[in-house]
Amino acid sequence: MKAAPRPCSIADTLALVGEKYSLLVLREVLLGVHRFDRIARNTGAPRDILTARLRRLVEAGVLEKVPYSERPQRYEYRATAAGEELQPVLIALQAWGDRHLNEVPPVVLHHSCGADLRPKVVCTACGGDADRPSLTARVNAPGWTTAGPVTD
């Protein structure tokens, strides 16, 4: 019998948005692209796959389907509060790709202060960097440690 994998919010999140087109759909919606045809064009997703991804994101409460035309009946997609909470994840992925995969960033985000955005993860309690040396994991899942499952 195969052992169960570690209980993990990262794995749970990836089960929902870990597929390439799901994240690209979120990118488009958060950039202000809301209609199916434009999302399909900008992501390169095949229509059947895009339809499935949009349905899944709506069912999960990440996107909402909003009517914009009665005749013919047409919908556009908007991020819910849960969908908007994923924007920092996309920003972090973009920053990593800009540093490690692209000589020139394809898209640059500007902050309301007027500067180009350079994201940084910090602790909300003290303002310190949330980098690897400053973090320690506390495992709340019964029967698990940071090293893996507790053996009997």
C-alpha cells in the first residue's frame, strides 16, 4: 500500500491552479482581459482546455462568470477576492522568470509609487525578510514532522 503524501497547502493549491493554463488565465484576468476569445488568444490555450480550466476556476470560487450580453448570451470572467489573493503568487513567478529566464522582462509592473515593482516577501509582524535562513517550519499535520511521517 502506497503511503499518503505529506498534507500540504502547496499541494492543495497546485491541484487547483498548478496547471499551466490555469495560471495563465489568472494572469489575463488580473491584467484586465475578461472575455473568452481574448483569454484564448493571449494564453494560446486550446478552446476545450480553456473551457475546462475556466469552469474549474469558477467552481472553486477563484473566478466568477458575469453576463455582459443577453442576446446572444455571453459571459466574461472576473477574479473573486480569492482570485485576487493569487496575484502575489503570479508576481513572484514573474519576478523569478525575469531574473532567471529572460534577458529583458516581457512585462514590467509599475507600483502606484511610480517605481517598477520589485516584489519582496516580508513578515507582517516585524517587517523582516521572509527568506530561507529566517524561516522555521512548524508541522501541524498529525503524524508528520518536517522530515516526513512519524514511524511507529
